Amino acid sequence: MLREHEIEIRVRYKEADPMGVLHHANYFMYFEMGRIEMLRASGGDYRKMEEEGLLIVVVKAECRFRAPARFDDVLKLRTRVKRITQAKIEHEYRLTRDGDELAVAQTTVACVDRNGKIQPIPEYLQQDDSSATD
């Protein structure tokens, strides 16, 4: 699996408040997009994982907002795997606009089955795939 990945996001009208500022809850949606796109770029398939009965759930999330994003801004989100253990994956995020830092965040995710029982992180998610291309 890739250890770092970057995507571009354009802030949509429906994601902004009446003042045109990106609503804080939508940052976490962007972070999820970053995780899923990193998995996809590594050759992974979240839908297939779910079909196999494995779900990835957020168990911790935190974000520091540095500057507002606004409707129609083009943002870059860099997602990085900070740490992987047998039971969890920790990600870091850096959201920027034209090189200016807007938010930095971290999440911890765990793998569970359909009954919510903790499962080991699949081996293919633990492997470092530095040779993969985005």
C-alpha cells in the first residue's frame, strides 16, 4: 500500500455555509476521500473489502483549522500513513490551497467485521508499496 498520496478537490457550493466558507464537517469527508483514493491508487478495493465482510471504521479524528477554504477553491489534500499496527492504521492529512496550509489532521482507523468485532489489518494494507505509482 502507498504510504503517501495526494488528490485535488474543488470545494462545491453545497459544502459551503451561507458565507461561502467550507463547513468544518466536510473536512472529514475530504479526509475519507484521501484514504479511499490512496487505497485505490495502491490497487486496493474498499468495496471488495466490504463484500468480504471487513469494514474500516474511524476510532479517532482530530483536526486543526488554520485558514478557511471557500466555495470553488481548488485544494490539495496530502494523505500519509503515519503508523500501522496489527489492529489500526493512523493517517495524517495536510490540506492546502496554493501552498498555504488550511488544515492539518489525524485519524485512526480500525478493521472490524460486520458485527463490530476487531479484526487484524489485512496484510496487503500493511505492506509498503513504495514502487506503486499514483
